[in-house]
Amino acid sequence: ATDADTRAATPEAARQWIHPHYDAATVQAEAQQAHVLLDYMQRTLAMPEAVHTRAVVDRGTVVPAALTVLDVGCGTGRTMVPLVTAGYEVDGVDISEAMLSHARQHEALGASRFFLSDGDDCGAAPDATYDIATIHLTLHLVRSRAVRQSLLRAVARALKPGGLLFVQMPFYPDCDAAAVPAPHTPWQADVVEAAAPTGGHV
């Protein structure tokens, strides 16, 4: 079992490790995923050359009828649920079998597929399948730059041509790389062997 499996032995332990204010973060996930959809709609908008401003707004806010989404670092499925309840197909990837087990128990995620990752891949998630991939509050915890790059390449393979990746990461505008608080990892860090993070995924 991985350290994540140990920390996620029970649903409550998993939720606490993911976020110390899990219930509030679950509510916040609705707005976060709405922003993902709005951004996706605008970035994939195809417009004729001559069009009025109002027409751009109208066309840019037409909700897609169908989307496939891959949530990388899905944990217990907290950020999957808003998109599933909005009517989209959402699969999850995580490094922890315990986390995936908890996610599979969520009543809203019965149709979702879950893939166990080795940490630098998307497990058995199929290639060229997803319109959107999301990585919420996960990538900054991967301490090896080489592993982060491998994971991002795997995500790119899972996306359809033209698919989009949305990454949520903490931002520390007043910190240089050496002062970023643990367990967060500066992007340029390449710590191949490091102690497991002691804090939650926030």
C-alpha cells in the first residue's frame, strides 16, 4: 500500500487528508468546475470573421451537450461530482487505490471509470478519449519534475486532439522557490526521493 492508501484508510481520513475543510471545498468545487466549463466553451468557440459582440457572447455560452472529462488526482471524487451531475461523462485517476475505492462508493459516480496511476501516468485511461482533463490541487505535491513532466505527457495522450487541460495550483506571490511552504513543491524542484508530505492536499 502507498502512503496515500494508509492516509486514506477510511472515508473520513481521506477527506481530511484531501482538504481540512472538505465540506466547504466540496461546495466550492461546483463553482470551480463551472469556470472550467465556461473557459472550455470560450477556448473552443469557432466564430465567423464578421460577428457582433452579442453574438459572440451568445455562442460562447452555449453549454456543450456532451463532454468526456478525466479528473487526474481525483481522490474521493469531490471534483468529479459537479460535472457528472451536470450530465457529463467523468472518469478519475489517482495514485491511491483506497481513494479510488472511496470514490467508487459515491452514488453519483456509478457510471464513472477509475484508473490506478503509478504516479507518472494515467493508469489504463484510454488515449485520445477526453475533451477535458483536470488536475485540482495535486500537481504541486509531485516532488519530482521528471515525474510531473511524465504525468503531463500521459494526460496529453489521454486528451482528444484539441482537448484542454485545466490545472489548479496554489499561488504564493510573496515567496521565492526556497520559501514555498511544505508540502508544496516549486515547479523547478526535482526531488526524486523525498519524505512523504505531512500536510493535506491544500
